Amino acid sequence: MTQPLASIHADAKIAASVTISPFCTIEGDVEIGEGTWIGPNVTIMEGARIGKNVKIYPGAVISAPPQDLKYKGEKTLAIIGDGTTIRECATVNRGTIDRYKTEVGKNCLLMAYSHVAHDCIVGNHVILANLATLAGHITVHDWAILEGMVAVQQFITIAEHAFIGGGSLVRKDVPPYVKCAKEPLSFAGVNVIGLRRRGFTEAAIRQIEDIYRIVYVRGYNMSKALDMVDSEIDPSAERDRIVSFIKNSQFGVIKGMIE
């Protein structure tokens, strides 16, 4: 259902069951899937690819040009996955020549005034709370949660099931399954509650805790800690993922908790 008070470009591809509220602007080269609801005063610019059953609340801007002086108008996309909710005044910019797209996965929640900059890749079931801000070229893996006013530096990677406390500045990569907080951002434990909610066994959680006890609590340097993980911890998907993430981190990972 479309509104006569909305401005919709003739070239936009909009499924029949999409609801478009008054005073929206939808440009050409836009695709919107079945069951999506577009609230009042939403702006959807060219390059937007919006999935099914998405909800976009008033004042949000999707697929605006990148805030990057190197951008020269190349054709790029902003992709929003099925079932994602984008709350009031959140912004998702389209990509640049780096990745040619910005992508937010399925069943995510982008709360009010959150920002996803150009060339970010955000996984499924990710939550960005109010005023959480991703600079360009960031990767956020599935089930990560960023609390309010978290600011993430460009090119950083946040691994799956990570939880970042409110008001944090993220300047280093964040490994899987951890909670982190303080300034500078530091390891604050394993995200046990989140892992239980998502079906991890108690044995798997205990092993993750044992790994991070070696990595972050015992006071070893990272190279020594990873050697000890290899020798002391039985192989598992979780162990291998943690070790691989830390070893392959381009910018280094967050440090242990600083008293």
C-alpha cells in the first residue's frame, strides 16, 4: 500500500505488499521486498536493496552516498536483510569502490540514531543500540551486540557473540564470545548469558572460559598464550575459531582488563 503523499520514483521495484507511509522519498534503482513497512519521513536513496518483512521507522535514511571524500559516484549498494528493524533516524550509507556495498544481515536491530557507514558488513541477528556508530569498512559478525554510544574505528572486526559495553571506543578487533568494556576497551569476561540463550552447551562455555583465562588472565604474552591454548585445550570448533581470529587479526585484539 502506497501513500499519495509519498514521492516514489517510477523505476523503483517495490513488492505489492509493501506499506509506504506519508512523506517518504524513494529514489530509482531501489528494490523493496514483500511485507516491508516504511514509516513516515523515511528516505531511501538509489542503490538500496531492502529484503522482506523489514521495518524502517521515521527519519531513517538508507543508502545515502558515503561520507568519504574518495567516493567518486561509483555505482554501489546498501543491502538490508530480511526481518531487520531500523529505528528512528538511523542511517545506512551505501558502499564505495572498496567493497561496492554496505550490508546489514537478517533479523538485525538498528536502534535510534545508530549509524552504519560505507563498506560495513554486518552479520545476522546483530544489535546496534541507540547512537552506536560504525565507521567505514567494519565487519561485525553474527549475534554481536553493541550497546548505546559505542563508537567503532574504521577497518575493525567484531567477532560473533561479542558484547560491547555502552559508551565504549573500539580501536582493536574484538574476539568471539567475549564481553568487553572500560577505556581502553578491555576483556571483561565471556558472554555466558548470550551463549546460553543461543544454545551453547555448558561444556562448550566452560572451554571458552578456560581459553580466555589463558589468553587474558594469566598474564602471558599473546604468542605464549596461544601456544598454551594449543597444548592445554582439547580441539573444538570454538577453540579453533578463537585461535584463528586472534592470529589473523590485522590490528591486534583488545587487551586484558586493566585495573
